Amino acid sequence: MRTVNGFVERKPELTETPALAIPEGYSVRAADPEDLSAILSVLKPFVQQRVILRRTRSEVQALIPTGFVVLHGQEIVGFSSVEVYSKKLAEIQCLAVSESHQGKGLGGVLVSHCMHLARQLGVMDVLAISSSDLVLISQGFDYALPNQKKALFLQLRSREEVYRELEEAGEE
């Protein structure tokens, strides 16, 4: 595995596949750069509903080397990635399964693949920020110190302002 400034440049080959049942008619594989448009299409409704954060095309592209897709036949219906910040910390990013394919355990399958990759990369802790924590809890996530510590954020600039500037610069 090579890293550039601490970021995974190329996903290592998984030595084994996580043992979670995948419903009949579905499959999971490593995301590929050619999947970018389909991944953006899966994410779009969740961004519009303000359930997940908006990402630029290049931001999603940067997540592909550590991402996985769920396919129903040949159609991509789900995506998630694990963004590795350091050997100490990684984060589940862009966990999304198309609405018509939810309730089948596919989100858990994606999280399981991301966790398996993080484990192979030697990451100590993986965090996830979600509006729906059930799938994460079912995969072993828990609150670090319930009722004692919470993640707090301070937004210095609005995401819309940043993305507007990127669009004007042609970086989408």
C-alpha cells in the first residue's frame, strides 16, 4: 500500500471477504474510478434530503480507493468508504444505499467491508457520524463515553459558500 501525505493512494487487496450474508441478487466489490458517476447518483438524493454532506466530484473520487459498492445485478445501489486519517483514526464516509434497496442489510455489509479494510491497514479506531446509528450499532459501533463526551463542530465557512467557489473555479 502506498500513501501520499498519509492518504491511501491505492487500496490493498483484501486477504479475505467479511463473512456477512449478502442477499440474493446483490454483490459487493471494491469501488472503481469508473463507478464515480453512478456513486454520485446514489449519493444525490441523500444530499438533497440533507442526510449526508455534499461532496464535490473530486472529494468522492478521492474516497474511491478505500470504498465499496453494492450492486443489484449490474446497477450500483450503494456506496461507502473508509477515509484513513492515520494509523490511529479512520472515518466511515458516504454510507448510502438507494431507498428502494434499504432494509436488506446492505448498509451493514458496506460497513463490514470498510471495517475489514481499516483493520487490514492497522487502523486503531474508526469513527462514524450518522443521522441513523442503528446500522452502525449493529456492526459493533458504540458511543465512546456515553453522556460524557460528544463531538462538537464549529463551521468556519458555510459548505455552500465553499462549493460555490469551487464551482466558479471549475473544480465542481
